Amino acid sequence: MQATAHVTGTAELGRTIRAALERETRINLHRYPIRVERADGSWVLEGEVESVSAKKLALRLAGSTPAVTSIVDRLRVAPKSPMTDSEIRDHFRDALQREPALEQCSIELDVKGHWEPIRQPATDESGIVRAAVHDGRITLSGRVPSLTHQRLVGVLAWWVPGTRDVVNGLTVAPHQEDSDGELADAVQLVLAREPFVDASTIRVRCRNGIVILEGVVRRREVLSIAVADAWCVQGVEEVVDRLVTA
């Protein structure tokens, strides 16, 4: 009886998670179905999703379901442009080299199992960024001098058109306490790096991981880009769009 009750409870919890995903209009389960399964005491979410926002929303909804204590993330984002791992690596390398905030950081890429130095400044006090690409996933390691640097590198990884997932394992040294202000500053910087967005017309506020975008943009397409960019920033739990078009 206890085993039957456990199975029934597990099935019910699975249905609860799926129902939460179905209610979220920003997750398109009809076009991008998500598998929800129980394995080794954790709930596994697996499948391809439409966007970074859909991935984050799905994981948050599943993780906030009562009685769910552990989530395994096997969600991948549908690439904007199909690329091989080597193409993703080359695009990301170029993005890292172009970014002014990283010009004093060392850069190493995993090429066939070996770390290949791309840039080695006279001193590595400003940090080192290592990146490995496998099956469309960019895995970051190393250290950077601030949370803003950590988040910016993660966004640059998501901006590569073929990227399907980003695992940001960069550490911040020396340690820096996070805050709503830090997160808002990172989103503002990311918008400033976006060539299709005039960040000077957008105000970014943040409260408990919820980012609020306010201001005026030229076109609806620009609005969508700004919202999508904000979702790419690590630590953003929700994006509230209060932008208007001129």
C-alpha cells in the first residue's frame, strides 16, 4: 500500500508540474514539448525550448512546485542558427576578444581536450576565462574580477547564434556580495552592448531577481530584443516589460 501511495503521489506531482508549465503562456509546449520525469529522487526536465526565457521559466516553475526538492536541467534552447561546436567556439572566441571589459583577462579555449591560449596579458590579475563547447553547450570556468564580468561573459555565450545551453562556472575573485543593484547594473551594461538597442532610453530596476524595464524604444522588434537580452543575464528570475514604442 505504501509503495502504491508513493507512486500515486509521484504521478500527481508530475501532473502538477506539467499543469504549471501549460499555464505559462511564454512556454510553448505544443511546439516545444518538455518531458517531466522522476529519476533518482529528482525531477528531470528534458527537451528543446524556444528561448532562454522559456528555459528559465520552466525550471523556476518546476522548482517552486510544493514537495519538489531537486531539479535536473536537461533543457536545451533551439539555436537561432545551427552551428557545429567548432563554429560556436570560433564565434565565442571573437566575442570575448572584442569585449573591452575583458581585454585584461586571459582567454583559453578547449580544443580537442587541450586548453589553447587565445590571449595572455602580461599579468592574469584581472582573471582568466576558459570555455569548452560540447553539443552546443558552452561551459565556462576560471575567475573574473566582478559579478558584472561573470554575467557579461555568460551573455556573450548566449548571444552566439548556435548556442543551446550555457553553464557559467566562473568564480568571482575577490568575493563580491550580490544585490539587486548589481543585477540591474549588469542588465544595463548588457543592453548597452546590444547594437540594436539604445540603452540610454531604457531604465532598469530590479527587486529580488525581478528585472523591470521601463522607457521608450523605436520599434516593437527592439522591445523584444531588450527583453530577451535581460533574460540572458544570470540571476534574472523574471522580466517585467514596461517598455513602450515611440
